[in-house]
Amino acid sequence: MKILNRLLELLAGDPQADRAVPPTGFTARLTLLSSGAMAFLAVFALALSLATGRLADRWSAELAKTSTLRISAPQDQMEAQTRAGLTVLQSTPGIAQARPLTDDEQRELLAPWFGPDLPVETLPVPQLIEIIEDSDGYDSTGLRARLQAEVPGAVLDDHTRWREPLVEAASRLRLLGFVSMLLIAGATAAMITLAANAALAANSQVIRVMRLVGAQDIYIARAFVRRFTLRALIGAAAGTFIGTLAVMLLPSADAAGGFLTGLGFQGWHWLWPLVIPILAAVVAFVATRQAALRTLKEQS
Amino acid sequence: MIELDNVAYNYGGAELFSGLNLQLAAGSFHFLTGPSGAGKTTLLKLCYGELVATSGQVRLFGQDARALSRDDVAHMRRRIGVVHQDCQFLDHLTVSENIALPLSVSGHATTSSDLTDLLGWVGLSQQAQQLPPQLSGGERQRAALARAVIMSPEVILADEPTGNVDWEMSQRLLALLVELNKMGKTVLIATHDISLIRAAKAQVSARVLRLKDRRLQLAGADI
């Protein structure tokens, strides 16, 4: 809050202090360009992070609520085993619904490997039963024990085996997105610090004169800090605008799209990029202030 | 106002001066003279806190200069107007902006009437909007004097204020400094211009100090 107040006070500015410190051309361009480029990258890092977050949540939620019972039995016993399996499932607490997949649904599942015209009914394909949990979920260990006793050919797959690595991968991607944003913020701070140091060195005579007439370090620092904060804000605003536009132009997410087409913002998440220029300004404010006060101390 | 008590200053390992005592009382007028390289500018820098004495004590308005923080020194400099030999202007600011700079950095509002009066006093009304490099040597010194007094300081230190100007202009500058002293300001002028000192002594009661052979002494009657 204190930093925000200082930031607002700073943006209001002191025209006389601004006049006293002449702008240094290359540092202005360096700050604008680097903050713009970093904001552009930050938009993508943010989009990646949010998209993978959504994916992790969706996979986690969808897969956690469903499981499959696979009945492997000779053809003449398949129906009886399926009925026995259904009986067990229907009497298990935590299971909202259990239904055997139809031949068409099983054919559809196998189509990617065997083509669309597979005669499922003539092949020894196991019967799949889709299980949908209620909000409490069921005790998979207990169910496995019951199935082993009552339906020997049944195998319960609660998707844990392949759900966990997927969710973990998505979570890691989300983490990578956040780490990328932190690295971007750090790199922005480093570049702005370098530019501020260059500007301070180029204006050493101005600083000397201002000190001789009674300027305090904070007054001199403020003139530099305001300039660099505004430059970072403007550069980052431009970079964020272009980055957001680029994300908008990505192919839209649809059912067949998969992960890459879902890389973007959804709903109120479109507001998140607005935070990037503000963060860039805060980073520039802190970096320049530290650099200026340190340099002024060294020069005294 | 400013007191130096047994002060020594070493520069690059060599002793520039030592055992130096000086008291600038309120309303006094002093000249500091001596050969080039004797340490006149260094002595002035000790008086406005730009340098710290190697040993001894410098007291600025009763406070030990060595104990002052950087912010304290900044506040102290608002009470001491300094006319530097090379003027120390910001060349991208106009003359009036340069003169008003001490007000700006201390957060005081600049009233245009005060600035106009001050520019008129030093005879630079026509040059107010010019940049420092466009001024002559005399104009630069007068602008530097105007900047030194805009905060109405109690002490005015001038380092060779007439070094780059002709006789007529040096008399004009001297008249301004004498006028300030008559207004109650303490004035210390470092100069090697003996004719300036003689001209001043005809107008004001001034003590002349000579910095020679690493010691500060009262000048003889020959000046």
C-alpha cells in the first residue's frame, strides 16, 4: 500500500525535477523496448499458466469422478458376469451411476486403432462398465475386494494410474508459467537497473550541481525513478496490448482442439493481462529507486 | 556561523594545510587570499560540507560537519549560498531556471516577481530565458551570485567570483556582495585579486586572511 501511494505520488510528478534531469536517449529506448518485449512474453507465460491450470483442474475433476470396470470372461459367461458386476456396483456406497457401454460406444473407443467397422460383437472384447461417482466417492480398495470375490474376471480402473501423471504434468506446466513470469520480472528489473545506472552515470554533473544547491538524494532519485517508471509502464502497456492481441488471434478452443487451441484466456481471465503493465511499473519503480539511491550514496 | 578548529586536510597523501582555525561570525566580511594551489577552494569546500576535514573540527551553524548525514548537509547548503569559480550551471536549463534551482530542489514555490526582482538586481532581466553557454563571463558570475542568494542564505561563499571578468564587472560584483553584507549576510570571498580586496576595504570592514605555507594567517597592512 505504501509502495502504491508512493507510485501514485510519483506519477503525479514534479515538472521542475523532470526539467532538471535531462532525458538520456538510449536509456529511454532501452527501457521502453525491454519492458515492451518482456510484457509481450509475460502475456504468453500468463496464458500458458492459466491454460494449464484449467487443464489440470478439468482433468482432475473429470477423471476423479469417473472410473471403469472391465469384465473379461468367455462369451457365454459375459452377460452373467456383467450383471453380477452391475449388482455389486449398484450396491456400493458412493457410486451414483453404473452402466455397461453399448457396442457402438465400445466400437467408437476402438476406432482409432482398428477403424470404424470393427465387428465388436464377434470379437472377444471385454465389456466395459462406466462408473460415475457421487460427491462422496467410493472406497476403491473395498470395491476391489468385493469384485475379486464376486466377479473374478472384473478389473476396476479408477484412472489413478494415468490421471496422476497427467495432472502432475499440467501442474508442473502451470508452475513453469509462474516461474517464467518471475524470471521475466527479474530480467526486466535487471535491464531497468542497468539503464538507470547508465542514466545516472551520464548525468553525474547534473547530480553534482543539484547537490551543491541543496538537493537531497531522494529528490534527485525521484526524478530518475519517475522517468523510468513511466517508460516501463508505457512500454509494458504496448507489449501487453500486442501480446493480448496475439493470444486473441490464436485458433479458438473447441472440442476437437485439445490443449494447444485452449492456450488463451477465458472469461474474466482476460483481465489478468491488465496487471502486467502495473507490475512492470512497480518493478521499474523498485529497481530504479534502489539503483538511484545506491549510486547516489556511492557518488557522495 | 562557520567555525574551523585546528583543521587539517590531506590531498593524495600530502598535507594541504593543517592547524587551521577560522571563525566566520554573523554579518562578517572576510577575504581569503593566497597563491594558486594553496587550498583556498578546498577551504571553501570544507565550509559548505563538500569535503570532510582529515583532522580537526568543522562546525556548520554549531553542528559538527563530520556528524552530519547527507540529508543534513543538503539542508545546510540551503543556508549557505555558494558562487563557484566555474559557476556550475545546468546548461540545458535557462538562466532563470538555473537561478531558481535551489528553490525547486528544496520544495519551495518560485514566485515570478521575486525572480524578476533578483534578475533585475544582478542586471540579467534581458538574459532570463537564455541558456548559460550564451552568457558572457560577467553575466555567468552574476547569475551564479543570484542563484547563491535566492534562498536568502545566512552565509555567502564566493570562489574567485571575479576571476574571469574585467575590472568594471568585478567592481559591479563586489558592490553586490557588499550590499548583501550590509543586509546582514556573512560573506567569505576567496580571491587572489589584491585590487578587489583594496576596493572592498574602502567600502566595508573586511578581514583578510592569507593561506600560505599550509597555514592560515591574518594578512598584513600591505593589503
